[in-house]
Amino acid sequence: MDYDTFFWMDPATGRIQLWGEEAADEADAEGWDIEDRGGVRIEAIDSFEVFGDMEAFIFSVKDPHCRAELARSIDRSKPFRHFKDALHQFPQEQTDWNEFHDAIMKVRAIEWLRDNGLVESAEAEATVVQLRPIA
């Protein structure tokens, strides 16, 4: 996606929508913009963060053969593709990765909501504490 295409959240409804040329044209025709509605832009996660997630997961893998294969996979070109391919050899670790990654993404989402003042800090922190042992 380019800079003019992004996701945003409408705090009034909780809906997440894609903003692009078509949405901008529709908004212009209806006479509103994202800022008028209190919309909050959702930034993409940097690839280095996801790479760090993969490294953390690899460190947690108990099977030494699997851990070695996954470590090799991210040391190559196209590490995300090779990581996914390596996981296919280990069905249980693939399931574990999906759970691990889902928990991390939930934590990021809750922290984003908190940081943008869309949920109470104490409530966000309590939820994050419940998810952290997984992530």
C-alpha cells in the first residue's frame, strides 16, 4: 500500500475501514473527512518487529532440530517466506507459532488502542498481562 492508502478506525463506531482513492472520493462527495469524524490512522507494523517476533518464537522452540531449521530459515534471503516454509515441516510448531503470533498481535492492538486514548489504561494493562505469558 502507498501512503495514500491505509486503514483507519472510526472511534464512534469501532469500525476499521480502508482509506484509498475511492473512499476519499466518497467522503468528498458526502462532505466529511477522517479528522472530522475523529478517525485514527492505523500504521502498518514494521517488518523488523515481525522479524523480532520470529526470533523470539525460535528461541522458545524446544525441539532442537526444529529450532535449527527455523533459525536457518531467517538467515536467508526472503526470511519471512523461508520461515513459513520451514514451519510446514513441523505441524505442532506451526500451530504454536500461530498462537504465539496471534497473542503478540492482540497485545499490539490493545496497546495501540490505549496509546490512542480509545480504551482505559488500566483495562488495557490488565488484558495485556493476561496475554503476555502466551506472547
